[in-house]
Amino acid sequence: MNFLQKIALEINKVWNWLFAKRSELFQMNYKDALMAHIVIDIMQNSKRHGFKYCKLHSLDPIHPVDNRENTIRATQARVNKLKPYKAKLLKKRRLSKEDLSKYLPSATYARAVPTSEGRYYTFEGNGRIAALKQIFTPDDNIEVELDVYYPRHGQKIRQKIKKLRSMHGME
């Protein structure tokens, strides 16, 4: 892949992310601008990324999903959609990216960065993860397949995420 193709791919990733967030654009504020900056920084400056199974209850969102009417409704709709499949999914214990796409369709995969404490900050798919957490308890030991990014400057990214979470009263 040449340089221009790489740039086009990165622009396409950012555009797809923004398009997926279009319903939230009119409610955005300075915290959302910081979040967008963090997400773009992660996606542009990761040395690698790949799919990995992570414990559902080891995932911490970079922003709340219960602070806006539309996100609350979307999360509740996801919970309602999952309820009939709880027993089936409990038997699996590991929800693949295909399972997530089947039961909780989205334009993107759930994405995360590792923290230094063996946990993960999710920066994409937070509503889906929140719905799963309402269905499954920590004792269920559910794992979900995430696209995990490894930024070149991981400590710097984690500091920015902690700042954003603190701004939202999550730290």
C-alpha cells in the first residue's frame, strides 16, 4: 500500500466514524471535541491493532452513555434486543465480532486501547458495551472480541483519556 492509499484509508476511517456519530453532532460540546481528538490520535498513531477477546467487565468507556436522551434510548433498545438471546450467549461465553455484528449491528467494531492496569478503555462501541453490561454480570465471565489499538504514545493517550473521563465525572 503506497502513501496516498494509506492517507485515503485513514481519511475514510475518520469519515466513517464521524458519519456514525452524525445523530449526536448537534449536542456536541468541548468534551466531545477532546474525545474526537483522542480517537483520531489513537487511530492515526497506533503502531498496530488487532482483534482480541477481553473480559466484558474489564472495559471502561472513555465517555458516558447515560448523559443524553438519544444515547439512553439507544442503549435501552440494545438491552431489549439482547434479552431474548441471553441464555444462548451465556453458553458461548465468548462473543465474537460476528456475534456482536449479528445481535448489535453497527458501522464499526468495538474498539479499545489497553490501560496499564490490565483493563481497557473503549473508544468505539460504548453503547453496545453498556448494553452487554446491563445483561451480563461480572460472574457471567463473558468475553467480547474487540479491535484493540496499541498507540505509539500509550501513556500520553491514557492520560488524555483519564482527563476526559475526569471531565465527565468518571474518574
